[in-house]
Amino acid sequence: MKRMFAASCIVVGTMLAPVAAFAADGDADRANPKLFVKDSAITTKIKAKLASEHLGSLKHIQVDTDQNGVVWMTGTANSQDEINQAVAIARNTEGVKTVKADIKVQKDK
């Protein structure tokens, strides 16, 4: 009985080791909570500034910030002027190093 239990533990442990290693590598941003909070704070600041400008297409623009201060903006806007304004707001936000924008012009229906 003890041998069967020991063998079962070895088999289960061998199967779970790769899963644990993948989980540790797959969420590197959260490994350093200080960096993760900083990135979320930058994203929140940008979204708040966009909201205060009352851009009509704000609901269609997604904002994300990586651990290096690079802001990624995707989605759609009603005009090129709105895109330019959204990118300018992001660029002028404290902590932002670079803005990568993939926002397309598409009128709301």
C-alpha cells in the first residue's frame, strides 16, 4: 500500500511540474507587483484623461501598458482628429515611454 501511494505521488508530481513551471513563466508581469501596479496606474491615468476629453468614440478605444511603459492603443475612432487627440493624451501621460497606436477611423452607427 505504501509503495502504491509513493508511486502515485511520483507520477502526479512528475505531471504537475511542467504545469507549475509554465504558470510561473506565463505571468511574469505579476511576478513584480510594484511593476504591475505601475502599469495599471498608467493605463488608468490615460483612460481617465480620455474620458475627461469627452471623445465620442472612447468606448471603442482599448488601452494597455506593458512593464516598460509602452502604451498599446487599439480599436476605432470617429475621425483622424480623435485618434490624434487620444495618442497625444497618452504620450503626455507621466510614465509613458512610447505609444503604439493601431486605431482605425470608423464612424459609429
